[in-house]
Amino acid sequence: MHEMALAESMREIVESVARRNAARRVSAVRVELGALSCVEPQALEFCFDATMRGSLAEGARLEIMTTPGEAWCMPCGKTVALARIGEACPECGSYQLQVSRGEAMRVTEIEIC
């Protein structure tokens, strides 16, 4: 379950930001999660809650915003929506796609008190 490793990395980021800003508590963490990132949102939420225990972010809300997947099709030269890795181009049927959006996961905001 790589979601646990991701949640642990999020804890490091959150604690670092909280310390730098002399926060007493973290109330929310917002994450951008790409549709093609292979991260299960429910598993990430579970791991987030478990990982944040005993930290300034214990009890904080995890808000996940999903970004859609996109790819550039080499044969037809179009940028197309992509729901899953391995799908064909909906325009021409080619599998020669280069993912251009939707693979990443990143912390976008940390709400502190």
C-alpha cells in the first residue's frame, strides 16, 4: 500500500510548514490528486488519519481535489482526455499517447491555526 508512504511524506511536509509558521494546530490539508496517479483516495484518507496521529495535524481534514487525466496523441497531434493509462486515443484509436496531466499528487494548501 503505497498510500501509507505518501501519507508519511505528507506528514513531513505538514509538520515542516507548521513549525516554520509557529502553528499550534493544522485544521486542513488540501491535496491535488491526478486521476492517473494510481492512488486510491479512500486508502489515502485512511492512511492520512493514521499517520497524523500525535502530530499538529491530528484530526485535520484531508480535502482531495481530483485533476483529470490528459495525454498528447502523437499520430493525430491532439490533446485528449484520458481516464486510465493504457487507453487508446478517443480521436484516432492510437496507443501512442504521452501523458501530459493527471499523474501527480501534491499538497496545495495547509490550513493552520
